[in-house]
Amino acid sequence: MSYTKRAVKGSAVIFTISLVSIALGFFLRTFLARNLSVAEFGLIYSVLAFMGIFSLFRDMGLNQALIKYIPEFVVKNDMQSIKSSVVFVFLVQFCAAVLAMVPVFVFSEFLAQNFFKTQLSIPVLQFLALTFIASVLFHLMQAFFQGSQNMKFYAVLEPARMAFVLATSVIFISLGMGVYGASIGYFIGIVLASFIGGFLALRTFPFFSTKTRIDTKIAKHLFGFAFPVILAGVVSISTGYADTLLLTLFRTLEEVGYYQVAAPIADAAGLFVGAMSIVAFPMVSELWARKEKDAISGGVHIMMKAAILILAPVAAIIISSPDLIISILFTDKYLAGAAALQVLTLGVVFQSLTIILF
């Protein structure tokens, strides 16, 4: 199969299944928005943003390194290096995640009083800290499937996670557990989705029959690529979560709630472009290993043109009708987020183009 056909087929798979994930995500947010107060809705996403800051210390650019090197190992038929890299990344990230979450448990009451400004945040912080630790395997499996260019299994993990989170959140909130029920739902969802990812990985790769050899060469390869990714990640994560955290610190949880209905709608505008970039990353790595640089250049040129053609009409619709879209999806009590939706959508247009180049 040609690289163009693989790119188109992979993008279509990612986009189609991503639509399911987006739909489940909207169902989850809509359910939470309608069944929690605006402040409780803002709280759950404020804590999620707080946890997101720690993702840099958990990932350390190693998942991106896996996506980069797995295609090269496949070209060389070096199965041992694939398994050794996956095991090494898991051990490093799991230890880092546990160490990062210890202070969150220790200082949860301090954070509740001085940052989130509500005691409701203590159990939410603790359950989402456990979710953060459990997410190591989930994100590792995503990186493994993306690097292996197994886009079907890569794409299915996120909607599976969202389906589990939605189902368990509905159950616990219906039992009267409120925002606590939502945080438990996130924890159970990531655990179940991680098990599915692990099961699929064992079905597609001979982990048990392949030897593991973790040495300085593997570490040097992975961290050598990961280090500049960490530098880029500092900026990406800081800007990605700073908005919600600054609203939490200087404004109110209600305003966080308004903002968090606007953000996912704006992000949906760049969905197909994101699908293209996911498929392109490991493919570019493979082409680079084969020294086919002209193919890379031509592919990026086509992707940029396609992105503009797709983004422009979608963004125009969202920017012209923010009130209508928010009222349909989240009810009129969140209409204060309309202006934020317009600004964020314009930003997503430029962000999507930079994702391709990144």
C-alpha cells in the first residue's frame, strides 16, 4: 500500500472513531453540566487541568520517542528493541507518576483551602491523582499502537475510556454522589481502558516470547529524542492548562465552568487535522529512516492545504453561532461562555496548522 493510501486510510479511521470519542465526550460534559452545579462542573475540570500540569513529569517526552523509534525498529525487524523500549518507558513513567502524586495527597487539604477554595476538592484531587498514576499504561499503549501504525487499536482506546467514564459517572451521580461520582468515574474509566489496551497489545506483539534488554543504548536513544520534546512540552502544557488554572486562582469555579463548555466545542473544529497529524507522525519517521525526504515534503504540503480547506468553514459556523451551539449542547445557563468560544475557535485554526508542522 502506498504512503498516500496509508495516510488517507489511517486518517479516515482516526477521524471516524474520533467522532465517536468526541460524541461520548460531549455526552459526558453535557451530563455533568446538567446534573452538577456550575461550580461543581468547573471544579472537576479545574482539578483535571491541575493534574495535567504534572503530565510533563510523567511522560518526559518518552511516549513521543517511542512513536518515533518503533517504526525504525520495525524497518530493522528489531523486536527486542521494541519490547525493551516499551518496558523501559513504563518503569520510568510509573515511578515518576507515583512520585509526582505523593505531594498531591500530602497537600490536598492545603490546595483545597488556598487554590480551589472548597473542601469539595479534596476527594476529587485524591481520586484524580490515582487516575493520573493509572493513566501511565493507557498513554503508553496509545504510543505503542501509534508507533506500530496500528491505527485501529490506537483509535479505539480513547472512545473506550470515554464510554467507561460516562457509564460509571452516570451510575455514581444517579446514586447522589455528585462531583465525587464523576471523579470516581474518571478513575474506573482509565483503569478499564488500560486493561483493554494491554490485552490488545499482547494480541499484536509477542511480548512474552521476546527478550528484554534494557541498557544505556536504549536509554540514550529514547532520552536523546525526548529531551527537546520536553522543552516543547513545557510550553505546550503550560499554555494548554494555564487558562483553566488562572481562572481557578483569580476568578471563580463558575467561570471555569463557562470556559470548559467553550473549549471542547472549539477543539472539535480541529478534529480532522488532528487525525491527519496522528497518522503522519510515525509515517514521517519511517520515511525519514528510508531517506525519502521528498515524500515527507510533499505530504506536509498537501496536509497544510487540506487543513485550511477543512478548518475555514467549520470555524466560520462556530464563530457565527456560539449562543445557539452552547444552548443546544449545554443549556442556556452556560451562555456566558459564548465570547470565549469565538476566541478559542479562531485560536484552534492556527493551532491545528502548527500541529502538522510540529
